[in-house]
Amino acid sequence: MTSYRNFGVVGGGAWGTALAQLLAADGAPVRLWVREEDVVAAINADHRNPVFLPGAALSASLTATSALTDMAACDALLVVVPVPFLRAVLAELPAGDAPLIFCSKGMEAGSFAFPIDMARELAPQRPHAVLSGPTFAHEVAAGLPTAITLAAADRDLAAAIAGAIARPHFRPYVSTDVIGAEIGGAIKNILAIACGIVDGAGLGLNARAALISRGFAEMTRFGLARGAQAETLAGLAGLGDLVLTCTSSNSRNFTLGQGLGRGEDAETLMADRRTVAEGAFSAPVIAAAARADGIDMPICDTVARLVAGETRVADAIQALLSRPLRSEGR
Ligand SMILES: NC(=O)c1ccc[n+]([C@@H]2O[C@H](COP(=O)([O-])OP(=O)(O)OC[C@H]3O[C@@H](n4cnc5c(N)ncnc54)[C@H](O)[C@@H]3O)[C@@H](O)[C@H]2O)c1
Ligand SMILES: O=P(O)(O)OC[C@H](O)CO
């Protein structure tokens, strides 16, 4: 079985930096591609990422570069670029056959592509995998216990990557259900915005539990229709991540929702921020994909309309609560 030792990480936001630190903590050399020159300089000089992961001390063996060509020497690449910018970065990656392990959570506007779909188009010669689950970056960087799904169509590839990135406190579970892992991560972000809205609007914990449960029903309908396995959606990359992000103000998606719930408008909340709330990008895309496929996803659709400023929170809640009664299995 191939063993991967020379990891590169593409994307120096909070999650890319935390994953690079995970792999470099034992002194292994890890190369991190970072778009922002000030962040490259801070990582190399001070071993810190003050913009995206303040507070985490980084190993000296983690070095940053702003040149994607420097990633050519790596034998596996973790790709951690937010989905709206992913296509452009993939197109600039140097050619090679090192596997790409996608760690971003979302669906691209227009194409309805998940990261793996973009990779099949732009880097078909490379093997592909997905890493997704309940993983706040600052906790992983701090070495707190974490479990995650590592999915690849080729089980041997998934097992080889899982073995190479596993650490005593970081436990990947192997799966071949790539689409399930991608769908779980993309949809939980949207539902975290919904739960933040409920929190910000002071609607109570019953409402939050109802949203998590009915939101999971939406994730399951969408996933099963696209060939995902129910056990993946009920696992770390689906329900596990849904519970984490829907219950914590450490989540950027949840805090965006809290602002919306307090009556602030989405444009103001998202202006000038350097971090991403992927759910705001994915909500209209998943809602449109579901509509096109005839899949009922009222919560995701409502989040999409709230983020677009097309409805007000009070009206949206009223509309959701006044839908016709139905069986729970639907
Ligand atoms: N932060 C977490 O705890 C966490 C955990 C798991 C998964 N994720 C996922 O990882 C992905 C990256 O999130 P993050 O938290 O690392 O990012 P972040 O919010 O910390 O930082 C934003 C990132 O976007 C990049 N960016 C901004 N504009 C860009 C452009 N035009 N072209 C290319 N890149 C651009 C920045 O360079 C930076 O890397 C997202 O899909 C997120 O859902 C995040
Ligand atoms: O801060 P969020 O909402 O992007 O969530 C971060 C991770 O996806 C949690 O698993």
C-alpha cells in the first residue's frame, strides 16, 4: 500500500492551517500554499497565522508559500480552498499524479459541481478523496480529540490516506461514499445558518431541535436521490457535523445566522469579512439543485431566500410553520 509522507496543503485559511499543523506537529515537513502574502510572511517568520487561525502556535516544519508550483513536489495534497474559489485554484495547480484530498464543504454555483466533480474535470489524472466531519479548526490545531470521515471510491486509497493522516487524537473513519461525505458537509452549513437564525431570533431550543431533525430529513432526501449512503449521512460527515455546527457559536455559519435572526441584513454581515460562511454560498445552489430534481427542501430554500434578502425572518418562520401537516417519514 502506498504510504504518503510528504503532504502539501492548498489553502491557508483556518482549516488548511489546522490540517497542516496536525501533520507537522511531529516535525514532519509540510508545505502550505497561502494566497495572502502577509499570511505567508507571518507563518514563515512567526509560526502563526494571525488572520485565519489566531492563537495557534505552528511548528517550524510547517512552511508557507504563495507559489502553487511549489506544491509539485508533494506526494499528497489536502485541498482546503472555499468552493466558490476552488475551480480557479485547481486550474492553476501544477500537473502531477499526487492524490487530491478535498476538505472544503459546498457546491459550486452554476455547474452544481461538488469539489470531486471539479477535480474529475480539471485534474482527471489524479486520484481523489474527501475529508469531512465535525472539526472546528482551532480544536484540531490544539490537539483535541476529533473523528472524521475519509472517503474515496478506491477503498485502498482511502485506507492509505487515513493511515497517513491519523494521529493519536485525530481518527479518520474510512468510507467509499464520496458523494455522501460531500453532501453532508455542504448541507450542514446551510442548516447551521438556520439554527443560528433561530438562536438570534430567540425562538428557543425546541425550534432548534426541530430544525436539526427536519434539516437532517432534507439532507437525507437530497443525498439518497444522488446515490449517497444513509449510513454516511447519519455518520460523522452528516449528522455528526450537523450537530456540531448547529449548536455552537464557534461556527461561522451559525453566527451568520444569529445576525440574520437579530434582524441584521446578510450583505452587511458578510461585507469585509475575510473568513467564509460556506452555507451562504451553497444555500441558493443546493436549493436550486433540489428544485431542479423535484426534492422538497423547505429549510434550505428558506435560508437561501433569507441570505438573498428576499424575505424577512418573521415571515419565513411563519411560512415554515404554516406548511400542510405531513407524515414524519416524508
Ligand atoms: N474553519 C473550520 O473549522 C473548517 C472545518 C472544516 C471544513 N472547513 C471548510 O474548509 C473550507 C475553507 O474554510 P477555512 O475555514 O479554512 O477558510 P477561512 O474562512 O478561515 O479563510 C478564507 C479562505 O478563503 C480564501 N480565499 C478568499 N478569497 C479567495 C480567492 N479569491 N481565491 C482563493 N482563495 C480565496 C482565503 O485565502 C482563505 O484561505 C470551507 O469550505 C469550510 O467550509 C472549515
Ligand atoms: O465555522 P463553520 O460553520 O464553517 O464550521 C466549521 C466546520 O465545518 C465544522 O465542522
